[in-house]
Amino acid sequence: MVKIGSKAPDFTANSTKGPLSLSQYRGKWVLFFAHPADFTPVCTTEFVEFAKRHKEFTDLGCEIIGLSVDSIYSHIEWLRHMAETAKVKVEFPVVADPDKVVANLYDLINPEVGLTVRGVFFIDPEGVVRFAMYYPIPFGRNIDEILRSLKALQTVDKYGVACPVNWQPGQEVIVPPPQTLEEADKRAKAGADRWYMMRKKI
């Protein structure tokens, strides 16, 4: 099973943008997600929303890669159908994985139905899995939360801080706790909420 903090398994596969390897995205953030099946209603709503908000991810230096165990021909026709009916163009690649090679690398197969679960991974510029979330087949992902998670990860990396519950970009962050008694006393005198919890604006 792929765990947070582990190296993301590399793969080479065919996609709607041609052959691709995960390693070619090194140096960028990657949102890698799987959907159960093409031409299904919940997955279609997700793809339409991802397509509409694709630029919000790329503006943050993050590329998107989709995947399911459907064939490349199914992917192509589904994306064409969304372009015709929903008037959106899916610009990011969608990997065709009919042999379930990539899906098994990421432990994405629901054994009861043989389809990919709604897995979501953020892979950082060093190729490390930083975030993993799984949604059940019957309901779709929250794109706002996925974007918030990316912004939180980038904030943590840039400033060396932590993000509190329900954090939103622009709100206060948490400074790492002190490591000595002397530092704890200084924090308490400086007006921290608690000696181990201090917030600040960035």
C-alpha cells in the first residue's frame, strides 16, 4: 500500500495525451487520482469540475493525472462526449490501465467490483507521496478540499509551519512547538495561546 512519506511508485503508461511516465513530472507537484469508470454519472461530474478548475491547480505548479481501468478508446470517447455535452475540454492526461498494472501499484482496486476506487494522491516535486485520500464509489470528491490540501502542503513546506483545523489560505498558521523548557517559557511570556501552541500570520 502506498503510504504518506513513501516514494511514489513510478510507472509508464498510455494516456489520452500519449505515453507518459510519472518520473517526467519530477520537479512539479502532481495530483494523481483514479475514478471507477468512464461514462458514469458521478465520475462525469468530477471530470467536468476538474476540467473547469484545472488552471487553479496549474497556477499552483501542480499537474493533474487521471486514471481508470478503462481502455484508451473509452477514455477518448468519454472526453469527446464531455466536450460536446458539458462544453469542457479535459486538458490533463487520463491513463488507460485495462490490465490494472498502475492501479495495483497504488492499491486502487476494489476487489468486490474490480474497479478503481476514488483515490487521490499529491506527489511532491521530489516524487514523495504527501497526501492520500480515498472516497467510496457512490459519491464524488470535494474539489475545494483537494485544492485546500495542496495549498496547505505548499504552505507547510514554504514556511515550516503547521495548519490548524479548518485552515484556509490567508488564515493564521501554527508555529512548531518549542523543544526546550527555556523556549517554552519564552513562548508563554510572549503571549502564546499555550506554551506549545503559537499562531502567526504569514
